[in-house]
Amino acid sequence: QVQLVESGGGSVQAGGSLGLSCTASGRDFTATIMGWFRQTPGQEREFVAAINWIGSSTYYTDSVKGRFTISRDNAKNTAYLQTNDLKPEDTAVYYCAAKPGIGGIPQYVREDQWDFWGRGTQVTVSS
């Protein structure tokens, strides 16, 4: 089992930035692929970004490329999502996700490809 706890959400104006964190416990963090999804009311959970076990490979959905950056610090068992140039359409609950694995491009865009989930943190962007 892996327990994931997100933090760092909040409210910002369009063009602003927020840094999200996800701290993991309960499993060898270095053998875990980490990801972020987001969800708005009435919509399915949407893939945002993922990072492989050592941080050497990342994958993003097109709408956040160039604005969001996923990273990780294995010494702190923490993954991060830096969100810049935020837009009102980025408003959502952001969820951290984890799955066992070490190599390859973390192109796991479907919700059912992930094994563990946090409870989410709200990001609200006003225009």
C-alpha cells in the first residue's frame, strides 16, 4: 500500500502560479512512478503529468506543456507539480497518483493504469 497526501492548492488569479506537493509513505518511493490528474465536477479525471522513478523522464498532457513542471525528490518521498501561467480552465481538484515501476516514458494517461491515489487538493483560478 501507498499513502499519498497532497498539499499546496489554493486560489490565484489568471497568470499566477501554485506549487503542489505529494508526499508518499508505505512503499519504496524510488520504485514508484508518480503522476498528477485533475477533475472538475461532472467530468472524468484527466491526466496532467507523470514522472518516472528517477526523474529522468516526464510526460505531460498537451494543454499544460510549457506551463507545468513535474519533479520529484526521492530523499523526501515527495513529488511536485509546479503550475505557472495558470488559466481559469485549470481550475480543478488535483490528485496525486502512484504506480509501481521504474523505467520507460511514463505515458500512463488512463485513470485505471494507476494503483494509488491521494484525496486531492483544490486549485481555483479566477479571471
